[in-house]
Amino acid sequence: MERLQKVIAASGYCSRRKAEELIQKGHVSVNGEVVREMGIKVNAKDQILVDGQLIGKERKEYYLLYKPRGVVTTVHDDKHRKTVVDLIDTKTRIYPVGRLDYDTTGLLLLTNDGILANGLMHPKNQVDKYYVAKVKGIPDGKSLKQLTYGVSVDGVRVRATRVKMKKVDKKNNTCMIFLTIHDGRNHQVKKMIEAIGSEVLKLKREQVSFLTLDGLTSGEYRSLTLKEVHKLYHELGITLKD
């Protein structure tokens, strides 16, 4: 048994908040009776209609996208810019797991599986996210260590679990910094680099957990395999439901 609004949201019809609004306004019926109560629970045998449309269990879809620059990480954009959802050929209502900035490239997951998405985004699960940043300025060893000790970003102390500097270009005063984080705060990597006195010129997310961009070029995507989905659930300690 699950709450009615959760079942409607899981079907892909709308968000859970919108489902609650539809219930309160009398747009939802269960087994022929209009329901306006929030606490009602339903099972797989119950017939659920929203404005006369039968709600069924939606097939879960999972995509790994190599996000290009100049694409916003959202489902809809009021400025009419291209979104990451526009790059995926599906009629299913999917949404991005976390976000990458407009000018940041790299690995982004999209799905309609709310359980997996929430698990991947929740800080307590400490999912590794691997970034490579082209940086203006060449931080010293003490500054790099500070990233692992922790720096303040918007009043919150955040840290990288791993940091390594490569490809130092003294002539142009730039370098490449590889770092791993667990959090996913707004502009986090850029602000962490700024906190040690440098500036991110380019940023790319190369990996999330065990998933990489191997075989993809910018703008391309692929579906996750069932084995990969099971492995993500296993790493998060979540029981995979049929």
C-alpha cells in the first residue's frame, strides 16, 4: 500500500506536489469514487483516474548524458534555452539527477525513478562525483590541502575527498585540478576553487560513482543497463522494487 499522491507521481503524470493539488480539488477518483483526502493509501489493484485518465505504473527509464556547454539542467526553461531533457529522445517524463551549470560539461543522469534519484543526491549516501577543472592561477600545496580539510561555501563548510593537480602551465598561469566531492551544492566546485584564491575557467564532471563517459562524445547519451541500475541501488543500500 502506498499513498495516493506518491502513486500518481510515480506514474509520471505529474509531480507529487501537483498530485496533492489535484486530489484536493477533486480531480482524482479511486475505484469510481472522488477522493480529496491526503492520507488515503492504494494498492496495485485499485483503479486510479485523474481527470478521467487512467493512471498506470510507469516503466522506469535511466539515461547517462554527456552534457555539452550551453544547455540548462532543468526540465523547462522560461528563457527558452535548450534543456538537458531536450537532448533525450523519449516521451517519458524524465528529470535530471542533480544539476550541472550552464557552462559545465560532463556526466549527468536523467530518470523517472524518484527513489534512485533521491538516493544519489542525498549527502548521507556520499556518492562520489569526479570533476576536472581548468583553473586560472596555480594553487600551492597548502591551498590544495585546504580543499580536503574544508572551505566555506555560502556559509556551509564543504570539502573534497580527493584533490590532485596536473598539467601546470606556468606561462599562462593555469593548471588542471582533479577533485572528488560528495555534495552537490550550487556552483560548489567553482566556489571551492575561489575560496583558495583561484578561478575555474572550464569544468567537467567525468564520473559519478562507477559510471563514466566512456564511449560518448559531447551531446550523446545512452541508457543504463539493468546491471548498472542494480549496482547503483546496491551501493545506496536500497532494495530494488519491480
